[in-house]
Amino acid sequence: MTVVTRFAPSPTGRLHVGNIRTALHNALFAIRHGGRFLLRIDDTDAARSTEENVGSIREDLAWLGLEPTGSVRQSERFDLYEREFERLRAAGRVYACYETPEELDLRRKVLLGRGLPPVYERKPAGVPAPSASRRIGVSSSTTARRSNGTTSSAVTSGSTRR
């Protein structure tokens, strides 16, 4: 098995000490195990990501003596994510979440306060979804269930594709 590590900075500003620590750890781990160290530019915030910052990230890594063995942009993977999302939806592993971010945060805090893991407890089957008027213009999320019972959520604002 080949070790592959990645460093995924967001090109919305300069690297900071936390970024550099992560890059060093991941690069050194890959080198130690004869693996690959990838630079994944997390450019999903199109409004704040700039090519100037991508260049700065590459320059900073070079100054540190870290040369990634490959590079990928997160935004280039949107089609892959969409295909996988549709595959999960077809398998019945995706469901809508109509709670507001505030409601979800409160539930998380309650569960953590009780010493429980902050898991999403979706509504039981057969409970009607909130009306469309409640969903329009508010944040919503889509949750994917994994085969091991864990979940992954993506929160969006405003209207979403269904």
C-alpha cells in the first residue's frame, strides 16, 4: 500500500503557522514511508480564492523545501461529487434536513452536554416534511448515510437543488 498524504490550504490568504505545521507533518510522513505528498487547493470559495494566493502557497512550500508530488484543485472535483451524491441518493442513503443551522447547533450542544456524540437524529419515516415556504430562503442541509451508520452533512444557504 502506498501512503498518500495531502495538504489542502484555501487560497484565500497567506499560509499561517498552523498550515505550515500540517504541511510539514504530512510531507515528512509521506517521505518517511516512500509515499506521495499532494497539494490540494481548496478553492471552493470562489469569491475569496485568488490565483495570487495559490502562487504564494506554492512559493511558501518551496521556501520550506516541500515539493508536492502532485496537485489538484477541489473545484475540479465537483462533477465527481455530484455523481457520487446521485449514486448515494439512488441507493436511498441521502435525505433532506429541514432544521435551521441554529436548531442543529442547539441539538449538538444538548447532546454534547449530556456526554453523547453530536449525531443528527432525523425525523422518523412518515413524519411530513416542513412546507416549502419554511424551506425557501433558509439554510438547509443534505445528509448522506454511510454503510457503517455514520453520517456526513453539507449545509447550504438559500434554495437548493432537489
